[in-house]
Amino acid sequence: MTVTYDYAGKVVLVTGGTKGIGAGIARAFQEAGATVVICARTPPAGETGAAFVQADVRDPEDVARLISGFDRLDVVVNNAGGSPHAPLDGTSPRLHARVIELNLTAPLLVSQRAYPLLKASGGAVIMIGSASGTRPSPGTSAYGAAKAGLHHLARCLAAEWAPEVRVNSVVVGLAATENAEEHYEGGRAAVEAAIPAGRMATPEDVARVCLWLGGPGYVTGAEVQVHGGGETPAWRWAGRPAAP
């Protein structure tokens, strides 16, 4: 079965849309007919087909400038995020503060500024969350805490802005992006063996859910898990003999 979406005449903003999951989301909305604007701190490496605005979404003035360029907004995808590996002990407090700003404060600022336009169009906000916000996230504690906060922020805004604006989260598990090989210790094959679906999520997997959540509907305040069934707990392997 093939599901198609028609976003002709709609305007979509994807933060952090120059690469990885964000680029996949932007591409999917473009293919569905939307006018897509992407933003990031640095321009994309090549042609994307989307309009690009250089902006740091952690900066309220940059966010105000970004949103002021729109006459209409139908969907905002708060995708910008991420974190380096940063154990809490011995690392800079400022680093952790910046991680929280990017993954929690920035989506709040963008959503707040975009709200009047989204209310006028009956639009939607989509938060790109993470499984790190639903389970322990050792080595990226600030990131996991920020994503947990992001999921809760989406539920709060869904209630505060209903019924005019719908707000949902896409909770992404282990994902196959450009830097997946270096990001996941133990190699991609070992990581994918721990996922019931047998592979990591792709940008296209996430984008398909965003297309569904961005259109008119009843669903709001929801968290859609895109993790292939989750991650198999370590205890499942603890008692197994090592392979010869």
C-alpha cells in the first residue's frame, strides 16, 4: 500500500534541515508539494531545493528574524539538536547548558514565535525527540534530560494551544545518519543486532511519520515511537555463551 500526501500551498519550516534526519524530513515535504524553508548555523553542503535561512535557534534574536520572514506557516518541525559524548564528571558546565539550550530551549523559542502564524493556518508543531529522553543516557545526560523535557513541552503546548494548533513528538531511536559509523560504538552491525526490527531508523522512516502528523487530524499531545521496537536490554545477552 502506498500512502501519498498533498502539501501543495503549505509552508513548512524544518530547523536543522541541512543534513541527516532534518534533510530527509525537508525532502519528504518538498516531494509532497510544500514550500520548505530550512535553517541551520551553517549553509548546506550542496543544493537542497529548499530555501535556506542562516540562524542559530538558540538565539532569541535569530529566531525572531527567522520567523519574521514568513507570511504563512503550516508546519514547524523542531529538528535541530544533538550532543557530543560528554560524561558529566569533568566536563564544562557551559557545554551542558548549551546542549540543553539547543535541544529544549530552542524548540520552545521557535514554537513560541511561530504560534500566531500556526494558529492562523490551523497548523502543527512536530518535535523531533529521542529515545535518550525515555531511558538512561549515560555519556549524554544533559541531552537525554533535554529530550525528556522536549517530550513534556510538546504535551504542554498541545493542551495550551488546542484546538487551533496540534503539537506532537516523534521519538527517534538509533538512527542511520551520515555519522552513524563513528557515533555508535561497536560498529553498525552490532548496534542493529540489538534492535528488534534488525536495522536502525532512516531519515525516510522519520519523515513519513512527520508527513502524517503535519496534516489535518485529531492526534495531538502524542509521542510516536520510531525505534524499530526499541533496544534489546543488555541482560538478554548477559547469560549467553560467547560465540566460538
